[in-house]
Amino acid sequence: MADPVAWYDANAETISACYEEAAADDVQSWMLDLLPTAPATILDVGAGSGRDAAWLAAKSYEVIAVEPSANMRAAAARLHPEAKVHWISDTLPAPDPAYPST
């Protein structure tokens, strides 16, 4: 299996531009009534271009944004420099070969 993080790193600018074409309000407004009352801290796993993290930060949330792709994190910082988002580099652990997927 190809390394998905490497793919995102190689295509970060194109992917980020695609994600940014859709407004966060259009994509995420369904969950507004599920969010805690601000101020609160929200975890955004696989934060990509930072679109949703910036949207949440603009709504007075503290956002911990986890993104394994260094190039996606860099693109997000360029696209959303004003956002109060704490970026973290992390990945899921590799699958345990003792437990093969079916």
C-alpha cells in the first residue's frame, strides 16, 4: 500500500485548493447544534487545509488541529494565518501485523 501521507505531501497545494472551494458553513453547518458552547476546545483530526479549523476558531473555539502531512499543515498556515489553531503533527499507528485486516 502506498504511503497516504506522502501522497498528501506531494499534492498538498492542489488538495488544499479543492478543500477551500467549499465554504465551511456549507459543509459543516449541520453540526452547529452538536458543538459545545464556546469557548471550548475542539479536536480536528485530519485537519487538511485548515478550512474547518479556521471556521471553528472564528466561532471562538480553541482548536487542536492534527494533520500528518507537513505540506498540508504548511498550506493551512498560509491559507489561515489569522486562525487561532494549534497545529500538531501526528499519525495513527501502523497496523499490527499480528492482526491482519479481513
